[in-house]
Amino acid sequence: MKKILLCFLTALMILNISCGSHDAAAIIPDAIIDGDMINIEETEITEGKNIMEEARTEKKEIKVLQPVFNPDSEYYKYADEAQENLINNYWNERHGVFFDKFPRRTSGHNYWWMAHAVDTMVDAYLRTGDEKYKEYADKTLAATISRNNNRIINDYYDDMQWMALAVLRLYNHTPERRYLVYIEDLWSDIAKGWNDTMGGGIAWRKQQLDYKNTPSNAPAAILAARLYNLHGNEIYLDWAKKLFAFVDDNLVNKQTGQVWDGINRQGDGRIDKDWCFTYCHGVYIGGAVELYKITGEQDYFDKAMLTAEFALDRFIHRSGAFVDEGEGDGGMFKGILIRYLTELYKINPEYTKIKDIFNGNIEILRESGTSGDGRFGKSWLRAPREQDGFDLTVQLSGTMLYEMAAVIDALAE
């Protein structure tokens, strides 16, 4: 009881100071505890302030497993092989960037594909420490900027979020100033995409500011949370919370955990409930995990788990393979889900369903979905024929599977 009173009196003192009083002690009377008169000593006020500070800062400690890689591990070797096949089949040495397609090699300007190519090179760099992967990432980043009129800013807000997430991972492990400049430029432009249409949210693209979707808000929540971890600035955490809340309030089935793609795409206020993609679920899970790690709030963990359960039921073929979402942009989708399921596994390794499904998909992909020259099919149940051409996105998804399986295999308790 005494400590509660001390906290109350300390709060009064702080309030009085903030309101301009020059005599804070004037508002602190003698106090009555259990019928006895006591004087408030300076040490007791300090004690009360400490109790208040502890109450504000106390939060649940979240254990996040980190990988300790073993080059002799089977999954490590699988990831090495996948990266080698990606580079051998898709790298354009002349232009320092990945081809969009194989075997009909073309190099169009697919900004967001290249963002994920950078991210995948970062995966290999963090796993192996081999500088060649950082060089591939740097070259891809430079070529993408060059093809984008020498600017890292793009017309699509989701594209910029993917790029910022990839470059931020580079910066976290190779803190070169230029990476931070890119991240700051990207975030500044991304934040401008928020507007009040449809209750808030970041628009999908600058030419359609009233269309809001999961891919333009959930990755931004992940990015803002990680920027908070980098800088410690509460503004980023506030952004992460409100971005996640927009998706959660507008684009999620709270009973099932299903994540819908977007709202108001055709200007009619309708939610695209028939657009159900793996990557929307992946980035929603990713946002929830990042906020759970920062805040310790159980609700974020529960949301991530509910959506993971939905995704691992909805997007797994009866064979055990992840679904085929085609080529083009869709070829990337399941790789993104796999990436953020891995982040969930790092905080909840008891959820072994993730590991089991990943390892099962590796078996399927190796036995049924890979050509003799190491190319992956868009369905992991069927290998591409020699004449079949598949987009870079398809190869990246398969490579992400191998890299994430290697991470899970290497997690240390």
C-alpha cells in the first residue's frame, strides 16, 4: 500500500513540474498509511519513481533462436547447390544482374523481382560468409537502380518495401553508409503512401492511391519494426503497429486467420476475398512476429499462429507440396511465405509442422521438381523439360526453400 501511494504522489509531483510549478514539494502533503502520519523522504520518492519506471519497461522476454551453420550439414549443402544453379542458369555477367527468364534469357526491368534476388543473395552471404554473394547482391542492386533511371524510388510502394527489407538486411551485416541512405530514401517515400482513404493504409501504387492491399502494408510493418530495432525511435514502432492494425482490421478473417489481398481495387470499396495468395499470409505472419518480439504482446503471437495454421492447410497440396501459383509474380509467392514462416519458427520451434513441411518439400522438389541442370518447376511436383522456360521468380522460390530449411536445421537452442 505504501509503495502504491508513493507512486501516486510521485506522479503528482511530475505532473506539477510539467505544468510549470517551481515548488514541486508544495503539493506533496504528509501521508497517512495505516492510520499513522509519515513524512515522504527523498529516498522514498526515488523508490516510487523506480517502481513506476519498472512498470513501464517490464515486458515479456522473447527468445529468438539464431542459426549456427555447419557446412557439413545436408541442408547446408542443398542450399549451396541451389544457389549455384540459380547463378549458373540466371546470372547475366555482362549486365551484372539476373536474367528474368531461362532458357530464353531476357533482362527486363522487374524491380521487385530483383529485390528478392538481392534478399536471396543475402541469405547465402549470411550462411556462408562468402563475399561473392555480397558482390552479387551489390551488382544486382546497382543494376536495378541504373535501370530505374538511376533512382531507387519506384512507383509501386510494395516494390520499394521489398527492396528496403533486402537492403536493410545487407546493412545490418555490412554497415556501409550507402545502404543506410538507400533505406532512408525508401522509407521516406513509402511513408508518403499512407492516406485516409478506406480508413488508412499505404496505397499499392502512386497512380492508384485509393487502392490498399496487404502487400503494400504488411511488408511496411515488418520494415518499420526492423527500423525501430535499428534506431530505437518510437516513431517507427508506432508506424509498425498502425500498419499491421490496418491489415488486421480490414483484410483478415479473424475466425480463420485467412488474409485477403486488398480493398477498393476497382473503386467500389470491395475486398478481394477471392484473391487468396501465399505471400499475403507470409507477410502478415512476418509483421505479427516482429511486433511480438518487440512488445511481447501475446495477441501478435496468436495472430501469427492462427494464420500459419490456415496457410499450412490451404496452401499445401495433398501430395505435401506447396501449391503451384504459376510464373510471373506468382512464382515468387510461396518463397515469401516460406521466408516468414521461418521467422515464426525461430520464436516457436515447438511448432514442428513448419520444419516437417519444409523438409518434405525439399524431398519432393529434389525427386520430382528439378531438371537435370538444376532448374525448378513452377509446380514442385513436375520438373521443367529442356524446352520449358520459367521465370526467375520460380527459381528464387525454390532457392528460398533451401535457404530457409538450412536456417531451421542450424537453429541453436
